[in-house]
Amino acid sequence: MTPFRGPEELDTPCLVVDVDLLDRNVAAMAEAMRARGLAVRPHAKTHKCLQIAQRQITAGATGLTVATVAEAEVFTAAGVSDLFIAYPVWASGERGRRLRILAERASLRVGVDSIEGAAMLAGALSGTGAQVLVEIDSGHHRTGVRPAEAAGVALATARAGLRVAGVFTFPGHGYGPDRRSRAAMDEATALDQAAQALEREGLEAPVRSGGSTPTVANADPGVLTEVRPGVYVFNDAQQGELGSCSWSDVALTAAATVVSTRGSQVVLDAGSKVLGADQPGWATGSGRLLDHLDARIVALSEHHATALFPDGAPLPDRGEVVRVAPNHVCAAVNLADEMVVVSAGEVIDRWPVAARGANT
Amino acid sequence: MTPFRGPEELDTPCLVVDVDLLDRNVAAMAEAMRARGLAVRPHAKTHKCLQIAQRQITAGATGLTVATVAEAEVFTAAGVSDLFIAYPVWASGERGRRLRILAERASLRVGVDSIEGAAMLAGALSGTGAQVLVEIDSGHHRTGVRPAEAAGVALATARAGLRVAGVFTFPGHGYGPDRRSRAAMDEATALDQAAQALEREGLEAPVRSGGSTPTVANADPGVLTEVRPGVYVFNDAQQGELGSCSWSDVALTAAATVVSTRGSQVVLDAGSKVLGADQPGWATGSGRLLDHLDARIVALSEHHATALFPDGAPLPDRGEVVRVAPNHVCAAVNLADEMVVVSAGEVIDRWPVAARGANT
């Protein structure tokens, strides 16, 4: 990443996207998955940004993944025609009505993980072309059914009048050191078992969707048909520490000003309201300073990041602008109204975070 | 808190403020501090909301505290005339120009914690009526100088042509079980020592500002002149678990729909993008379900909260709307564009989070 210009140009704290690195990340994922015969349906909850969605689609994405009806509305309104809401949407009331409007405007897939949820979806979506994917728990133990239970949910969905297109899972237990390849194996096993369970009941599962940035390199093309990585467009401190990217692949940072120093401690003006507060137990801190990888962010409050430098290491001066990779870039982007876009160290644009806060 | 109406009325997830409880919290703080002779300058970073600021001022607040120049701009534009930016603002470039405009429009106080920072402030604010408070580290070890160093910074500020109005501290080390009264003692000791250090140099410190929601009950009126609590207007799961409020004082919750259940596990549609991801080591989970205090939120992802219920406890049904107190309400509010306002269980209004994302 080329350092961007200093404090006179950027009102810190702000998020800065290096578009050259972003484009490289998008192209690399598209190429790697094309070579393995896997469709890419990027998760847009990471960037929430129309300009980035367009770049992913241009690079060959089959459509977008989103987490909420509201995110789907933002991207549909901008002309994206193929969307998967990878969530067991509870389609009651107003949410059901909004879902139906979406299905009339775009090719829509929605997740389901219960017979009750399928009935609600049928109430909202019957007669539209919307398709349903059954969510499978492959080891993350959040939403999703066990593979053996997939057929029951799929049959209920089909009997309620909706088309079941297949199965999906999120191998979120791959977010940990040395867990990535194991989680990818779990993902393939669970999707395969679930697809077979559907087939035994006379249902097909042409879509077997998995993937996440840490596990996608190990996604099994013998089972999966598509992957849904999100973070890869930017990468972040978590992915760097997990080893699923190198630090030179980090395309989004927060520009932060040093406001206070004492001894080997430096305080920056980017806190949890800019970086997000996500911090898994294995993370070494609350984000990483890309130009000072030896430093650790040992404390984060709303408007302060406290970084400790090794004894004797040169410290940035008060007033200096430094680059911080957030731990979890999806959380950081969702805090910002816009991202400053740089190319070769120059600010060239500002992109709105169009679906910021689109949680409903 | 009176439960609000169900899923047909509220598009979950969303933040809901019980205005009756909010008004009770505002009045109780105003009355308690008035009885002890302490001015209240509430921290508006908690609510970022004009309607709530107005209620605090009507209840007798001497002005508002804010964390950033951008927050000050939002409240000044709405007519708030007395603001303290309790932060060692680095007043370079555009930020310096914005600060000067603020000082010309409102009674403005700004924090400082270094001689270099004082020089920058002087460049931006000389000739305005702005006042400066020296930030003191009373034990939180973030920004601020040691009490003995306060005179040096104050003298540099005064020599640069700015008026020093006193000293302030944030006893953030009081955010922990059994640490509140000790942190309040540290706060008073540090402010007293710093004020004396200024007086030895011929400077006065008429303002001695401290306080935070967990420590304000123990704020020492023999030393302090004002307190800056923020969270108290809403309270949150952290304050409940610290014992600085009771659960019936929690005025803001996220309304969340149960989307998935399995065994004693319930998954809600309010995740870290609604509740925020703050979770100190002593917290028992990632927020609390106010109607199910025995349950614990054991995992939080962007759009899922996973709650475990005790064996045999009745679970809410899929589709049911439950109330979740965020761990740290300041983080939750900053994720929302608006808050749904209820009174006696009825939705009566929606308040914009006017200063959401105002970080610069």
C-alpha cells in the first residue's frame, strides 16, 4: 500500500481505500476461483458500497450475497439483479412485504433453517421466482440445521410452494489460527451430506454454497458450486494474523492522527467508533499499524487507540498521520458514511457506504 | 421498562428508547448533583441526539461535553451554546479552522495534554474566547499528563495566549467491578494535585471536571466542580453488571427478533452491527436480554446474537421480539440512524442520531 498524503489533506479519522490493491484483490479471487470451477458470490456486507459491487460483478461475480433485506434493497435499487440473502430471514409483517417486492425486481435467493421459517417465507414469496437455500450448520453452531435435518426443512419449503435451490453454510469456526483447512473440510462434508439427504427425498441441490475469506483457499470444488467471501476485497488485521493475507494485501486502513505520546505509548484519534471493537481472543491487539507492525494496539476506547511500541523503537510524532488496519473490516466500514479512495498515494474519489446501517 | 409492541409494528433490529425512563434518569442525575453542588455537563457522545441534549439542558445541565470537533459542530448548529471538547484536539489544518469557527459561535472549551498540542491550539484559537482545560491522567493511562506535569502544559498554554480554565480527567479505570469508589478517589486526588500545581505557578483552576457514569456517585464535591457522565441517560448492560444502575433503569434496548432456535440456544437478528462489539473481560456476555436475565449472549456476529438459556427455562418462540440491552450503549447508538421512542409501551416518535459517525 502506498502511503497516502498527510494531515492537511485528510480529516482524520477516516477510512482510506487503496483502489489499486482493491482491484488486485478482486481480480485475484475471481481468477483463483475460476481456475477451480467455483462461482464467486461476494458478500457485500463487507463493503456496502455500489462502486465495489460493480467491480466485483465486472470481474465475473455471479451475483452478490447480502445479510439483510435492507442491504438487498440498496443493491437492487442500484441495478444489481442477482442477490442471495444468506440469512434465515423471518419474513413476517413489513419484512415479508419488502421481501416480496425484492423478489419481483431481482433474481432472489433467501436462506431458511426451520420449518416455521419456511412457512413464513412461503407466505411472503409464493408465486414469485424466489429460490430458497437451506442453511446447514457445518461447525460454527450459530444458525443452520444439522445436515441430516436439511431434508425436512427442504421438503417443508417445497410443499409450501417455494423452489429449493440447494444448501449453504458459513464455516465461521475457520476464524482462528490453524483452523482454516479443517473448517473447509467440515464445510464440504456438511454440504455434501445435506445435498445427499435432499436427493434421498427426491429434491435436487444444484447450489452448494460455502466459503469465507479464511476458508476459501481450501473450498472443495468437488462438493461446492459457489463461494461467498467478503473480507478479501480489503483484508484486515484478523486476516493478516490468521495468515489468509499478507500485510501488503490490506487495501483499507483508517487514517489516524497521533494526539498524545508518553514513553513508548502513542494515542491515536481512531477509536472503536472508527475501527470497530471486534477482538477475538487470538488477536494480538485492536488492529494493526501497517507502518509499525511491531507496535500493538493494547487499548481501544471510542475515540482513542492506545498503541505500545517496543522499547527504543522510533515513535511517530504528535500530529503525524498513521495507517491502522482494523481487526474486522466489515465492522469498520459500517461505521463510516464514506471511504476516501486513493490511487498511487493520491486521493482520487470518495465512495459512499451506501448500505451503512442497513440492518433490517 | 414497559415492553413495546411486537413485530408488526417494529422493523427489527432497531433501537428503542423508553422516554419515561430516560426522563427519570436525566432528572435523577440533575437532582443528585445539584444536592452536592456539582455542575452536570453530560457527555453527548452517548446519545448524539438533539432531543436528548435539549432534555439535559432543560434539566439544568451547564452545557454539553463532546468528544470531537464534528460532534461540537452538530450541537452548535442546533443552538447549544456551551460546549467542552474533552479531548486533546490536535488543531492542525482544516480541523484548526473548524475549531476557530466553533469558538466564534459558542462558548468553547478544549482539552490539551502537551506543550505541542497547546501551540497548535493557540494557532487555531488565539483571539477567540475559547478556554483550555489541561487533561490529567488519574489512573486510566490513556491521554492526559501526570498531575505534577499539569503546570508546565498550563503555562505553555497561557503564554501562547489562551486562557486556561482548569483541569479535567476521565477516571476510565472505574469501569470494572469494585473499582468505582477507588477510581473516584484517584480522580479527586489527581485533580486536586493538578490544581495546586497550577496555583503554585500563579494560575487558577476554577474548573475541576471529572466524572463518568460509574464513578459519579462517588465524585468528591470538595475538589470537583463539575461532572461529565454520559451513559446514565440510557444505562446499559455494563452499568447493570457494574452495579451503577438497576436493570429497571435501562432506558434503551435493541428490539430483536428470534430467527433460529436449537436446544437451549436462541439466535436473534441483532448482532454487533446493532449492539456494538464492546465486551470487557468482566462482562458475562455480549449484552443482556432484559426479559430473560438468566440467559447469556455467548456469541455475537454481525447479524446474529447467540443466547444460551438455562436448562429447562422457557425459550422465546421464533418470530418473537425481545429486548436486548447493549453492553456499551454509546457504541450501539453510534450504529443507528435513528431511535424509536416509546412511552408507556406505545411508539410516539423517532429521533435522529444527529451526530452519528461525527468522528473528525
